[in-house]
Amino acid sequence: MNSVTAQLTAYVWYRHGLSHPRLTSLLGRLAYLSLAPAQAAYRRQGRGPGFEEVFLWRHRLIDQLLSDCIERRSVTQALEIAAGFSGRGWRCKKRYGDRLRYVETDLPGLAARKLRALRRGGLLVPGHDVVALDALRENGELGLAAVAAKHLDPARGTVIITEGLLNYLPYGEVRGLWRRIAAVLRTFPNGTYISDLYIGDEGLQWLASRAFRWAITAMTMNRTYVHFQTPVAVSGDLTACGFDLAQVHDPARTLEPSGTPPPGGSLIRVFEAAVRSRS
């Protein structure tokens, strides 16, 4: 996820009460406004939801699954990869306090900017850290294993989150990341991975999905990929990469934040994948 993408999504969170103004920027607002005409066209023509709905559905469902991990599965620490300028860490610490340790990570430049923004706003509290991590690094101090070993307690239940990341990565890099996440989660008493991705271009969603991805690609200068056509294919790859259980959710059907079924359904799926408890 690059800086434009991170700032665009941060502005969407803020518009809907899910973040703090300190985590927004003029660039994020301009990116949002530049995509607004395409978003309005999708809605008018009934081709599917705009990017704002898609972003909100995935964000809220990830929040819901994270809360379930904390409240029902004895998870007391979270590590978010490529967190960008999301307000999730700030919101979770406000809600759960000392009950939860939250570590946000991103590439060094973005992580440093996020840390400064939180500090300037007085939003950083004990048990909430922002550190550098390269999601594609196999080894070294910026690799997932090293960051987890340094910043997380091996005796606590753990969740790892990625949001808005996987469809910017080629298929091989997605599988490599999944293998590293599964291996790291096995070092904790229990571990869950929560993320989102696009699945296929089916039915009424075909035009909306292509136009949506084209607009995001043009704005962020990042290519997007669709690696899977069905939830079964996602679950199969997750288990092949080291997870024991995987479940895929449709955020639009689960949440329906507008109160009405969305035209053509959601363009995004959210999944949770777990490893068995360490003996």
C-alpha cells in the first residue's frame, strides 16, 4: 500500500467517525474528491457499490472479527501489517485499554509519519506502538518474525491483521506472506489472521469491479490483482500455506450498513484464518 492509498482510506475512515483528524491529510481529501464522480456513477447506474461502501464494509467487518477475537478467544495483542493511517489501533486502545496491546506496522517512512501524527495529537498511549516492518521481507530486522519476536509477548493470544494490501501483491507474494504469518502465529498460545481481498468478477459485479479497480489503480499508481474466483479457493490456499481453519465472509451481506441489499453484492471478501493452539 503506498502513501496515496493510505491517505485516501484514512480520509474515508475519518468521514465516517472511524478515525481522528490527526490521521487525515489534504492529499487524502483530494484523492477522495477525485474518485467521487466515478463512485456516484456506480450508484446511479446500479452497477454496484462505490469505493467508499467497499472500504467501510471491509473495515467494519475486520473490526467486528477483531472484537470477537478479543472478547471470545482470549486474544490480548494485535499486530497490523501495512496499517497506513488507519485509526483502528487508536480506537481499539480507547475501547480495550490495558486489556489489549496493539502494534501497528508499515514501511519505515509511513510508520515514522504515523508515529509523529499520533504523538502530536496526544493519541499514543502505553501498549500502542508503531514500528517499521516490510511485509515482503523474508528475514532480517524488518521481517515479520523479527518484529513479532521483539514487540509481542509469546505467552499471549495474538491476532495479525492486513487490510487493503493483498490485491496489490502478485500471487506468489501473497502466498509467501501467508506462510510467514501462519509460522509466526504458531509461536503464540493461539493465533488468528484477519484480512480482506477481491474474489473474481462475477455477474452484475463485472463492470463495477473492473471500473472500481481501474480507478484505484489510476489514483494510486499501483496495479491491482485478482487471485481467486471463489471462497473455497481462498480457504484452500490458506490451509496450504499453514493455517488449520479458514472462513470467508461477504461484508455486504453481513453488515449491510446502508440498510438495503447492495446492487450486485460486495466487491470485497473478508476472511479469518486460525492456527491450532500451541500445546
